[in-house]
Amino acid sequence: MTASESKCCRRYRLKRDMSAAITDPILARINRYRELWHQLSPSFDSEPVNENVPARGTPEYVEWKAAQKNIFDALRDELDDLLVTTPMSKDGAIELLRLCMEAKLEGDQFSAVNKIIEAYLQSH
């Protein structure tokens, strides 16, 4: 494959991915969920501590805890919205399954994803 063919393939793939994101609302929801998830991990590392013990009761800890709650609430809300959105494309269905595995969804959440995928497959 030549460099120009490779560039052409990348351009096509990018165009296809952008097109799918524009037409499939679940992709935007999945991306938002992943963004929130990635915000959560570093926030755990910033937990205020005194001598390796959580500094509960300090103003810094109260502020940190409120920030954690905001991220968790946003994650929950985004997941709730995501779990009522049916993919409009194969890419959307695949990304939903990937997210299901990444987030280790189980129970009611896994059942909801299963129903969403089932609805997608029946409509296509």
C-alpha cells in the first residue's frame, strides 16, 4: 500500500466514523460516558489524605467528595440516557457492546443493553 492509498483509507475511515457519529446518537452518548469515566480515575488519586488516611471532615475533603458525587451523578445520568437509546448503525451497536464490556455492566444494566442490541438486530 502506498502512502497516498493509506492517506485515502484514513480519510475514508474518518469520514465514515464522523458520518456514523452524526447519524447515530448512541455514539455521542458512549463518547460522553467514556469522557466522564476517564475524569473519575484521576479524581480518586486527588483524594485529600493526612498520613495516608483520608482527611475526612476537612474543607478540602468535603470539596473533593462533592466533585466525586458530581462525576458519579453525571455518569449515572449518562448511562441512564444511553440505556434507552437504540443504535442506528452497526458501529453504534458494536460500541455499545464494547462499552458494556469495558464498564463491566451486569444485572439490570446488562439486560438493558441486551434488549437494545436485540431491538437493533430486529430492525436491521
